[in-house]
Amino acid sequence: MQLNREINGTWKNLEQVVDRLITHVVPQVLGPLEAEGRAVKPTLIHGDLWDGNIGTDFKTGEIYVFDASVYYAHNKMEIGMWRGKFNKVVSSKVYLNSYLSRMGISEPTEQFDDRNRIYSCYMLLHESACHNGSSFREEKLGPTLTMKMTIVSEDAVENEKILKNISHPPFPTTPLPLPSPPQKQENSVLEDNASQPPAPPYSHFTKTQKRLTFLLVTFAATFSPMSSFIFFPAINALSTSLHISVEKINLTITSYMIVAGIAPAVIGDMADMTGRRTVYLLTMGIYCVANVGLAVQSSWTALFVLRMLQSAGGAGA
């Protein structure tokens, strides 16, 4: 509370409520944890376990936590901050029920929710002290005042008196200076700029060059599949002309498809490193040379090698 007062200024009503919470509510709600022979075993907790400090490893799927503010406390202190509205994930009852199914509920179990409210008050008060002008200061009142039901009946009159005077003071922040009005000349410049149409996207190429480039690239994209299918009707003719079996001709088709599957991975990385224009011209040149070679070749070996070169050039083009 002292740090909160230094950061956010004095709020008398809040201090009165916190004082009564400490003197009247805490003994009734936390005292039974160590009554009738029970004892609280101090546990090292994370201390700041909220949505922003929890992540998932996208490779392994494992959940991890970070940015700990560890200290020893009752283990249920860990989940007190889950009540805060700044949590969108761990505030779900699914996580609370899963935690309690593994860790259990400390006796007396009927006071679990009241204890959890007190723990959440501590977290909100701590957050308010860490951030000047934070809304957590106001939010802290809600869970604190709901504890009034646990205050003994003889204190009810004094309690209601405090509650009636509760108000939310403005946070003591320094107002920013208002900007001076702009000069008339500046306003006229802004108006002139606003009335002008937006400039077209900058490019070195004219519209005609863009259209021709688009048509050329689209046409070149048909080379690889066309070179594959156009070969099929000539299988028997090539077998007769080269005096080899149909199986060997089919082997050139297989090699073509293998290279067509591998080449884009290599050529794509090369294009990223050296530039697409250079790689495009290189592969287009390979494709043209391979086609000329295929037209004049007279052996199966040349056919086999040139078909792979044709596939690599066509995949890059």
C-alpha cells in the first residue's frame, strides 16, 4: 500500500477498506488454514502467471512459462491472479478445475473462493503499484469489497459507512500540453495536399512493358507441362528411329519428371539470392539449347541427358 500510495497518490477510502480487510477479513478467511492442526507449507510459486507469461513451442507443442517473480506462498496464491479481467485464457474455469484436480483444495474447502478473492486482491494491488495510472487500482476495489460478507456482524455498521463514501478519484497523471493551433499558411498547404488525387504507385516500367512482361511469363509457364505431354505421341517413333526399346524411351520420361520436381527448389533459392531476371534468362537459355539439341540428336544417351536439361530449364522458366 505504501508503494501504491507513492505511485498513484493517496486514496483514503481505499486505505480504509484495505486496513479493515487485513484486520477483519484475513484472520477469518486465511486463519482457518492453520487451525485444528492444519499447516500451510510454503511453496515456491511463479508469482506472475498470467496469459502474457505463458507460451507454446510451435515445434514441439510444449507449454512453457517465463518472466517469473518467484516467492514463497500458499500454493493457491498462484491462481489468485487468474480472476483478473486482463486474463483471457487462464481465467477459464477449465484451467482452474484442471489445477484443482491435480493440486486439490486446501481445508476448509468451503472458504476456497473467499481465499482466492483475497489472493486476487493482492495481485491487483501489486499491479496497480507497478503502473502509474493503471486501471487495476479501481478494479481492485471490486473483489476487495465483495469480502464484506465475511466481516462479522458487529462491524457491519462501520463497514457500510465506509462503502457509502467510496468513490474513484482521478489518477494523478500530469496533463500533456495542448498543441498550438497551426498557422494559416500551414492549413492552406494541408488543404491543397488533401485536394490532390493520390499519386500512382511508382514503377520503372510503363503499362505496355508490364503487360508484355506478364504475357511473356505466362506463356513461358506453359513450356514445362507442354514439353512433358508433347513427348508421349512420339514414343514409338523414337523407339524405331533410335533402334531402342520402348522401356528406354519411358525412362527418359521418368527422368524428366524427377528433374521437374527437384529443379524448382534449387532454382527458386538461386533466384532469391541472385535475382529473378538473371535466373530466368539462364533457365530460358538452357531450355532453348536443350530443345535444339533434342531436335538434332541421334542417340539414346543424348536424348536422356537433353531431356533432363529441358526439364530443368522449363521448370525455371
